Amino acid sequence: MKRETSRSESTVAIRIALKNGDWVDADSLAVSISDPAVTQAVTAVERMRTYQGRWFQIDRHLERWQRSTTALLIDGLPTPVELAEHLDELLQRNQAWIASRPVGATLIASPGIAGTPTWILDLNLIDQDRVRQQVDRGTALIVTDVQQPSPKCWPRDIKVRSRLHYYLADQMAKKIAPDALGLLVDQDGSITETSVANVLIVESGCLITPPTDQILCGVSLQVIRDLATLLGLNWSEQRLFPERLRGADEVLLTGTSCGIWFACSVDDQSQRAPGPVYRKLRRTFEALVG
């Protein structure tokens, strides 16, 4: 049973969130210190965003959410259909707070306490200035020696809040370049991904990504693959080592906030300008999202 808040969300510019079926002031959100989300970082997570006031690729996001929660053995959650309805209602209840700005949503779930799961849907604003800066100027990448956890730990195709490896890679990268993202490596030294983006390279007009079973295959990466097919661009999955990344014609990034952008440098080498493949994909992506 959903509990209504005592104030009208349509007229009060506060952010409303959904926790365990109750609509609440987002500033009151909290998780018990005894929850496995805190004690063991057992948390499934999904992030998506809006374009033109509508959720982008919601079916793909909820498919991955279902895969993540199933892998973590979190039962008793709303179905994907129910979640889609909740997410639409989340937008409606927050219209005054959103004020026509682009927003993202974060979904989290844990096993909870005493067999009752904890689940939350919340909104965040998309930093449009930062998005435009990344799209126009790119992001620096630093290859680190932080390894991606083995798939024997947990499947790489699920999205979880156990992110210590991402944090350490980014901290290592920022010691070299303050605004850089850290690239994680696999046990054989090949690159995998960053904390917020998948990575692909361009060689002689062909797009090349690490194999799907080596990474968390992001929704944005899947969209860009669709667009590449539409544009007649060749696509290949291959293990990529740092030397090949440094020598690539272009290095591209895909992620929820920006969709697609580019690496302006790799390992603090000379600056890279936006390349022709990136510009073509960026134009096509912007046409897709309106």
C-alpha cells in the first residue's frame, strides 16, 4: 500500500522519492546500518536518465536491473512493469522540482532486514554544463593497475554498488590528471572500463570494444552499437591492451549522462581533438534523443 505524503507534490518544489512503496521527502531517505547494503555492500543499482521528459531506453535498463537483483538473490521487489509505472509517477510527482530540467533516476535494492527487501527510486539533476564540456572537450583517461574483479566474484553483466575498484582507479588517475577517469584492467593487462563509462577505440573507421563478457555492457554502449549499424560502421569485439588504446585513431566513451563522448588524452599524452567517427555518432545520437 502506497502512503501519500501530506503535502501536494504538484505545488511544493521538494524532491519526492519512493522507498519500499511509500512516497517520501527524498531528504529523509535512509538505510539501516544493519542492512546488508551497509554491512556487506549487497546492493543492486540501476541508473537512467530522461530526454525530452521521457525515460531513455527504460526497457534495457529494467532488463539489467532484473538480472542484477536476481544475481544478488533479492526477492520481493516490484516487477519491471510495476517499476516502469513507478518511474513515470516519480516524474509526475516531481514536476515542480524538475521544472523542465533533464533528470536521472537511481534505483537501488538490497536484501533488507528480516526477509523484507529495501528498495528506493530517487531522482537527480543532470549537470548539463558538465555534459556539454565532456561532449565538446572530452575526458582524459589514465590506464591504472587496478584490476576488474574476477567474474568468479560476481557476474560482470550486473550493476552493483560494490565499487571500491572503480574508486581506487579514479583516485590513482587523479594523481596524474585532476579531471581524468581511471581505466581498469583485467588479469591479463587488457583494459576493461571506467567507473562511469564503457570504452571503445576507432581503427581505420572500425569501432572496437572489449568483449562483452569482459565488461558491464552499458545501455549506452548498446545504443551506440545500434547507431553504428545504422551508419554502416564496422564493429568488432577484441581484447584491447594499453598500447593499442594509446595508438588508436580515436578513443570513445559511452555512459548514461552523456550518451557518447570522447577521450581527449590517454595516459597524459598529447591532446586529442574530436574525430570524424565520434562527430558522426554524436550527431546521430543527438538526433535520436531529440
